[in-house]
Amino acid sequence: MFSPVRHGWWALNVTLTFIVGAATVRAAERDPVALFTQTGLPRESIALSIQSADGKRLVEHQPHLPFNPASTIKVVTTRAALGILGEDFRFRTQIFGKGSLRSGVFDGTLVLKGGGDPKLIREDLEEIVGQLRAKGYRELRGEWRLDGGLFSEPEASPAQFDGQPLKPYNVIPHAGMLNFKSVGVVLSVSGRQVKAQVEPALYGLSIAPKIKLLLGSCEQNRFTPIWRPPRTLMVEGQMGRQCPGAEFYVGVFDHLEFAYRLFAQTWIESGGRIRMHPRTGPTPPEAQRLLEWTSPRPLIELAGDINKRSNNPMARTVFLGISAQTGGNGTSADAQRKIHLWLEGRGLQFPEMVLENGSGLSRHERISARHMTALLLDGLKGADASRWIETLPAAGIDGTLRRRLKDPSVLGRAWVKTGTLDDVRAYAGYVRANSGRLIAFSAFVNHPEARLAREPLDKLVEWMIEHL
């Protein structure tokens, strides 16, 4: 984890700069860094950059140092994607076929060619299947192929980051990702046993609950999902008898198996029959395009899903899409290069910024607080800046802030992307102060005890509303 001390920057001036006007207010009331240091966090573990909408620097502390921003880096990914691809950009998924169709029976190779859609969900697949059925396809035989060639980034293990391969936040991006490659596990008490099912259902997936019932309600719930190849999901643990139900999400199979099983399940539920074997590979050059599916969701809506829910697979998919949708090779290196070029075109140069996957699920990504705030200020230059602001979680209302910042003085007056890793806590976004001033700010804490910053970050938002 990043530490300015370990990286040799402690010799730099880390004093707090105040440019809050001529009002005479006690220094202690004007020092937001004290909100953090009073918990025991050292000053060198904190970076702040608070500026008004007109670019006036109000409060700064270590603004130039590169810090790990955790999921607040999604602000960079989504802002750049909107700038490069456009707010109304829509992803496209194609279905190709090579073979014969006789009396409703298709025999050959059916290809789902991924277009990098970060939110191609079960409901969309139902419409795709419906369109194929309308074209006369009733039974499918042969080979079902997933073409993810739009991206050429090497596929890493979902266990690589923290050894938790079933966690949905660890799903690796894929140009043909369906339903975030995740299912919801729904548990309910029925008599003396626990029933389990997954939503959406996947063709051939078995679920085996081994859960002990205890006296009490949902506070007794403890669940551990265990994957048993090739197709069994076990759920071990305990559950309170009086708990009305429980749900959690897991990422199962690899992208090929998941996509095929979801497609096959959807096809069967539509009344069709399917006997195909799945494989991954490119679309055959002689295959005919059977249909093209255009997402009903513009990119600005997807950016809201990414930022509000802090969805890592979506962010990583959009990040690679910045490369792939602009004629690049669909790699992280090319995406980072194009983001830097886009920033430079807007007069923003962030030489310290490091982008690994654009989601914040990284120990390597870095940006300074001043540059994050500069990007937020740039986001106010659009014709309708409110559309951009509203992609961020609203205080006490939705997303990752739904249960935070609920005080009436703050409710709905701050739009903040949150960031959390083991040694990182971060906020980046906007505040409407009591003075009427719109403020852009970034606050990063990098320290082994960064969890102590949760309350100070909330108090910082309250402080800005009251004092700025």
C-alpha cells in the first residue's frame, strides 16, 4: 500500500493551505485534516483538494502526491468514456450463424459476438432469443461459440486480487460478458430445511445447500459458497429459523460456460430445444449475421450504474472499451494511453496517474487529489453538467451512500464516489454548501488503519457544507 513516507516524499512541504476568504474563523474550525488526525491517522497518510466550481482552491493538503484512490478512480474511467465515446453511445452485440436451417432446425455454428456491453443482462438475452425465434429458429444443433475477440487483454484469474474467485467484484472483463457472469443465490426456510435457488437460472447448474438452522432471525446468517467443478455450487453455513430469506451473489463458471448456460436456459424457457457444445473462438468469416442487438441503455446511464453501485466488472469492461470502440486492440495499455490523450486535449496533464484496470480494484492505480478534483471541475463544463453529477451516489439517497450522510443538512446535497480497499478510504465528488457554492473535492487516505477514516470522510462533507 502506498505511503508517502516509504516513497520518500516526507521531505516535501505537507502544510495545509487555506484560501477561504477574509472571514476570521478559528484555525481549528478551518482545519479539515484534524477530522482525520484526531482518530490517530498521521497527516502524511491524507490528501485533500477542495475547490470551488470556478477553480478557486479552498483547502489543500498534499494535493500533488499520488495516492491509491480505490474505486474513486471510476470517476476517471466513466468521465473519459463519456468524453471519448459520447453520452449517448450504445453497445452492440451480434449473433452470427454458419449452417443450415430446415423446418426450424438449425445445424451448424451459432456465434454470440461480444460488443463489450458492460450490462448485457438476462432480460436483454430474452429479447435476443425472441428475435431468433421470430426468424424461425426452433431447435439448435452443433456448436455454440462465444467470440470475445474485441478485447485482447490476457484473461487473468478472478482469484488474483484477493483469493476470492467467487466474489462478483472479482469477475474478469470479457467482450461477451453476460449478466456480470454472476447469479443471485436465494435462500429460504421451509420447515426444517433451507431451500436454495439461483436467479437467473443457468442450464445444468446444481446448487447444494448444507445449512444448519438455528434459533433466531437473520442475525444468525453465515454463508460460505464453495464451487465444486464442473457444475455444482455448494452453500455451507447457518441460518436463523425466523429469517424470512437471504440473498447474495456469486460469480460462477468461466465466461464461456456461463454465457452458454444462460443462453441455453433462456432458449429452453422460450420453448426451443438446444443440443450444442460450447467453445470460444472468432466468428467464421463465412458466417452470416442473423441479428444485431443494440443496448437500450446509453452510456450516461451505464456510467450511473458503475459509479452509484461501484460495479467493478462494468468499469473494467468500459475501460477496455475505450480502446476497443475507438479502433484499438482492447487492452489496458491502449485504454490508458487514450485516456491520457483525451485529458491532454482538454488541457489536463496527469503525469503521476496510473491506470491498471480503471475500476480501483488494484494495488497499483494512483492519482493525486488535485488532479482528481481538476477532472471533477472539468465535468462541470458540459452543456448539462447535472447529468454527469447525477451519475454519482447522492448523499443518503442511493448507491453506496444510501445508508450514509442521511442528516437533513446533507441529504441530497452531496454527490460522492466512494472508494474502499483494505488500506484505502476515499471520497471524490461534489457538495452544494450552505453559501450556495458548488464545490468539487477529493479526499484520499492511504494507511493500514484507513478504516478509521470512514466517519471523518462523512464529517468532511458536513464541514464543507457548513464552512465553505
